[in-house]
Amino acid sequence: MQAELRKASTLLDEERRTTIWFLWIFYIIYFSYDIVYYIILPEMPWESAQKVLNNGLGYWTYIILLSLLPIAFYLMHREKTWIIKYMYFITFTIMNIINDIWIYWGVESTYSNGNIIEIVIVLFAPIFVNKTFFNLVSLGTIFKFIVLGIVLRDFVVTLPITLIVVLSIIGYILLHRFIRYVSAVEISYDKQLEGIVKGVIATLELKDHYTRGHSERVAQYAMTLARATGKYQADELKSFYYACLLHDIGKVYIPDSILTKTGKLTDEEFELIKTHPVVGADAVQEVEGIDDNLDVIRHHHERWDGRGYPDGLKGTEISFLTRVITIADVFDAMTSSRSYRTALPVDVAYEEIVSNKGTQFDPDLMETFKHVYPEWVAYHEHYQTHETAFDEAAPDMKGGD
């Protein structure tokens, strides 16, 4: 949750900065154009600038646009910055339609009104990296000129329509380049983070070759179960996936003699083993992309009946995704060989999990578990086949001569 909040805050800051730039450009260009057109060059031969200024909405256009500023500041304060760009474009477009119809209705002169800010908005729209806004700006501006052409019966509007279409194509290319670049950066970051996580896990597995692949299998099982609940989108499970891979990272703190012990653990040794969830969660609490699922690492040994560790959480006190990984972790633990026992058959593990619903596991997850169980079996068999082939090809990886 913390990472999601930081991500939302970062996106909000970027939206705010982009919107501030948009407002500066909007007002500077809009008023500069009108000052040049109506004051500095009042005698332009193709149109009486003063006539245009004194007809239509006239000064009300400036009053309305300036009145939007306090509303924009209010929306920024309420963290609804995303609304501002829509508010400005829709207001500006509606005013232009009303103003131009008012001026040119029943007038013989050819339509020649407008402001260069329309071109700027079309070209600036991709900066927001928002397809909805870009489509609204492009289609909305074209719609404006189509309406004016129909109402005023003036085909000269085909010229600005053509210009807007060309600029929209350019803007579309820029927008998709921005989107692809952002996506590429995000994918690169995800791959780097996954590589680092798997590297750390590989280091852990060097301490205990019996658990080789455990974290990867647990992550796969947990992701399948989490997706099957229908509660999450793929992007929402990225952090969960990394947390699953790192759920046993705290075991680096446990001496090898305890991790690989073939006999029964003493009470002192078991108490030391029970510290690994807390140690693991503390170790990665500052890692962005994982920190919003620290509870998955800290609480994956909690039980539905409250008899787990380290905090003795009970029922829904345990987060939903933690309840998911608990099932995955136990299933893989039972179906994998350990230093103190051989692997159990998958059907035995299945019956054991189902029989412990409401005690060790969330009973509401049992139907979903039963649904994905065939996928788990298929993955387990696939993994075992490849693991056996790997071991035969490289026996020294298991510590052999």
C-alpha cells in the first residue's frame, strides 16, 4: 500500500507540474495573440479586429477564462488536478463555437476567426500522456469547425480542419512515443528488480540446496491462486510476486546447521527459525516495489485460527494475499523433499490443505484452491521433470563430487 501511495503521489505531482505548464502556456499565448491581433495590428486588411472584439462574447471571453483560474487552484488543492485540462478545453471550445456563430451568423464575410492557442492545445495534449484527453482535444477541435461550417454554411472551415487533422497525426505519433517510452522504462525496471530478487534468492538457496526453487514455485502457485480470485489486475500483483519470491529471505540469518538439520529441531532452534519472517520483512522494508507487501513476508506463517507466528494474527487480521501465499507455501513445502523427509504426493498435500480449512487456512479460499489445483499439479510435474533433467546434467550443483 505504501508503494502504491507513493506511486499515486508521484503521478499526481507530475500531473500538477504538467497542468501548471499548460496554464502558463494557455494564458500567455492566448492573450499575447489577442494583444497583437487587436491592439498592435488593429488595421489588418483581412478583418476589422475591433469589429470582432466588439461583437460576440467580446470581453466576456476573457472574464470567463480568468474566472477558471481560482477553480483550477481549488481543484489542485483538492488533488483533482486531472479535471483542469478537461475543464479548460471544453469551456474554451464551447465559448469559441458560441462566439463565432454570434459574430458570423448572417454576415457575408468569410469565416476567419480563431486563436493560435487551438493549435498549441492540440500539440501540447500528448504531454499529459493521456489518450482520452488527446482524443477529446483532437476530435473536439475538429467537431467545432464542422459545426461552424454547417451552421455558417462556409466551406472555408475545411482548411482549419485539415490543419488540425495533420497536427493530430503528429500529436498521435508523439503520444504513442511517450507511452512506449514510459512502458519501456517500467518494463526495464521490473526486469531489473526481478533479476535482483532472483539473485538474492539464489544466494539463499546456496545455503540450503533442499529448498532450491521453493521461492519460485511458491510465487507461481500464489500468483495463479490470486488471479483466480478475480480480485486483482495483473499490474496490482507485481509487488505481490516479488514478495512471494522473497518470503523466506529472512532465512539467510539462520545458521546452515539448523536449515539442513536432518533430525528434530530443539525448542531453541525452532524459536530461531520462527524469527525469519520478521528478519525478512525488516530487510526489504525500504525496497520500492516490495514494501507494500511486507505483510506477505512477515505473516506467511500465520494461521487462520490464530496459532501461527510471529504475531498470532487470526482470521481476517491476516491480509488476503498473505492468506493466499500461506496455502501456496504449505503446498510446496509438503510436495518438496527436505533434509528431514521426502516429498509427499500432491494428492496427499491437497487433502491435507482441504482438511485444514478454517484452522490453518482461510475457508473462503478453498473453492478457489480446488479450482486451480489442476494447474498446480501440472506446474509441479513440469518443474519436477526439468529439475530432474537439470540434476542429471549437473550433479555437482547438489554438492556431489
